Amino acid sequence: MPSQTHPQAQFVPISPDFDLDALVQEIHNFDFVTRLSTDKLREHSIQSFEALVEAIVIENGKPLVVEDWGSSLPPWLFSRDWLEQNLGKERESSCTRRPWVIS
């Protein structure tokens, strides 16, 4: 638990009448992400989808959100077994010690 003198961020709840559209229009470096449904994705050829990713993600550096993508994937994909078979069983440990704390 941090000490009383340790700076902490204050939780400020979002107002129920928060206007996201107005915020995005007011702040020059805010923009909505491009969203593509899986139904629309199926209308694209692989080449046109690659061109879309190239234009949005690579050239403009913005995310592309594919909605409901998870329901289109086979349930075994990215399971623990799949991950172990494709990426191995070696475990990675993370450093639990904060580098800025002097002990």
C-alpha cells in the first residue's frame, strides 16, 4: 500500500451526459477508430482487406477494429493447447521489482 505522501490519481467518474462526439470534434488529435463488422469483412477479398489495413494501419498509424471477430474464430484457436503447440511451453517470468525503487 502506498504511503500517504505517495501521489495517487484521483478517480473521477464519467458524467452520464458525457458527449463523446463533441469531445472527438473539439480535440484535434482525437479521432474515432475505423470499425469493420465481420459481415463487411467477408465482402472484401483478401487483397482489398490487405489494402484497407495498409491504408488505415500502416500508412495512417491508426487502429482498425474488426467487430465480432471472436465468434468467427474456431474455439480451439489460441487455447492453451494451441499456444503450447505453436509457441512452446517455456514460461516467461516478469520482473516484480520496480526498477525505480531503491532497496
